[in-house]
Amino acid sequence: MWRVLGWAAVVAAALYFLYIVRASLIPFVIGGVIALLLNPFVEALCRRGYSRGRAIVNVFLAFLLLAIGLGLMLVPAFYAQSQQIIQTFSQRGNGDISKVVDGWVKDAQGYLEREIPKRRALIERNAELLKRLDLPTEPKALAEALTSRLQKRANEILLDNAARYINSFLNTLLGLLSKALWILLIPMSAYFFLLDMPALQRSFLFLAPPAQRAAVRQLMGEIGALFFRYIRGIVTASLAYGAVSMLVYWLIGAPSPVLLGVLAAILYPIPYLGSFLIALSAFVITLVFGSTHPILFLFTVPKIWHAVIVVVAAMTVNNIFDLVVTPRLLGGAVGLRPLAALIAIVVGANWGIWGMLLAVPVATTFKIIIERLLHFFYGESEFLELPKLAPEPSDGAPESAQETAHAASD
């Protein structure tokens, strides 16, 4: 009993310490995720006869060259386009965004002044409703009142809410780019994670009591395969989605295609909400800044219809990835029902963007653990009651005997 309480106290103290220093751990977490993505390539080279150290050096150098190349191509354009949007949305009253809103309101006022007098009979039939809404019943006055309310609402949405959220999000991304120390810590931590991954796995397993290590290894293998397969698949899908979106936005003349492509790659892993935010950001930016060139360099359409076409293109790319590309990459990595996934995302939102991104695999991990424990408590499983664990293999010894024993116990 006291031993269990002691272990619980140690675990609680460790978790509390990690919570206190969580901000300092972000680059190491990113480095760990990169190591997990690169580890399959390292293992593939090891199977071809390379030593693990040599395989890590080869894979890591290739990753660094690719990352540096992409950074030199994308970061300057992303920074310039982000600064343009931040400056535009920061200038209330005399900036470009105010001119855009005034143009929309002017167009809407002309339309209302032309169309409302044609609906005089409809206005008369709904006079009581208009009075309850504090709107005049005379057509010209009604057009002026609706125009005034439209301008007020547009200012509130674009100059207050949208400006605040867009500026905050872009400033966060630019702040990450400005962390010079992270540029060193992330690749270094990824390299050392790759180098020490087998030892880290054995060290983590050593924390379990000897009698339960076989069961814990089995459970860790199941959870690890699910969690890491999900991370690798969703990162690959996000990078491909961002690259394809960037190309599509450029072809149809959307403004800031690099920025929109990066936002698409970041937001795509968020189920349900991500596709909506991608389409909304593309629509707003196109509507505010206008097109950079005709669609496919051939067709010119009004600004509002160009924004609609951008949204249709964004949703088309999203559906293709959701129905064809991503299922192949993930391979059914998670088994949560849609409602459970939605609840997990909403709960994960309390921890920001990272909470929303990791909500589904974390919830699936808890689901697996709870199911195993319930089967054990109901006497339907031998979990935590597996036979005595075979001796631990040495660093260079094969594990075939252990694996055979586990397969037999299963």
C-alpha cells in the first residue's frame, strides 16, 4: 500500500514539475515529434545493413537540407505576406480595410436603393415586423437604415473580432520564427532522440514492476503504434495538403498563396473545425485584398465571385484529402466515433492549438487503457496477469525469443 502511494506521489510530483516548465519543453516536444517521423527511415536503413549511428546521420542530414531549402523558399514570402495582413487589419479608420468595408457598404446601398422600392407591397405587408425591429417602413429610409446597420456590423466583424484573432494568430507564428534558440534546440533534440530512442524505450519500461513489464510492453506497443502512426500520417497529410493548397491558390489568383498554404497545413489536422477555418480565412483574405491575377491567368470575375471560387477550390482540395489521401496515410489509425472525437477536440481547445491537434490520439489512448482495465476488472482479460517476463535482452542481443514468448502468451 505504501509503495503504491509512494509511486503515486513521485508521478504526481513529476507531472507537476513538467506542468511548471511546460513552456521550456516545447522545442523538445517538437524535436521528439520530428524524431518519430524520421525513425522509420532510420530503421529502414538499419535493415539494409547500416549501423544505427550511420543511418541516423544520413537521415538527419537529408532532413536538415530539406528543411533549410523549404525555409529559404517559404519563410521570406510568409513573413512579408503576414506583415501585410497585420498592418492592414491594425489600421482602423484610415487603413485599406476601412476602404474595403466602405466599398462593400456603398455597393450594398446602391443595390438596396434600387431593389427596395420594387418591393413596396412586401414592405407594407410586413410593416408591423419592421416596426418591432425598429426599422422605417418608407423604402428610401429603410435602405438607409439597413445600410447603416450593415456598415456597423461589418466594422464590428472585420475591424474588431477578425482583426484581433488574425493578428494574434499571425503574431504567434511570427514569434515562433523569431525564437533563435529554438532553431538550435529543435534539430539537436531530434538528433539525440533518434540516437537514444531504444534506450529511452527500455528506461520507460523499467519504471513498471517486473511482474507486469510484459503486459505494459504489450500495451505500450499497441498505444505507441496507434499514436505514432497517427502523428506520422497527419503530419505527412498536412504538409502535402499545404503544398497542394498553395499551388491551387496561386493558380486561381488568391492573394498571399504562401500564407494561405501555410495556414492550411497548420489548420488541416484539426478535425471538422480546420476545414471551416481554412475556407473562411481564404474567403476573407480574397474578399479584402482582391485577386492577384485572373483565374488560371485566363478568366476575370468580380471580387465577390472570385472569393467564392477560392472557397470552392479550398473545399474541393479538402474533400479530396479527406476522402482519398488522408485515409490512406492514416490507415484507420484512430477508432473514435465522430461524437467522441468532437468532444475531445472541444475539451482539447482549453489547451490551445496543440490541445486541439493532439486531442484525438490522446483520447484514443485513454480509450484503450480504460478498455483494458475494464476487461481486467471484469475477469475477461489476462491484462496485468501475464506470465513471468523473460530476461531483458542486452543492447546488441536479438529479441526473437522474447517476441516468441509474447506471441504465445497472446
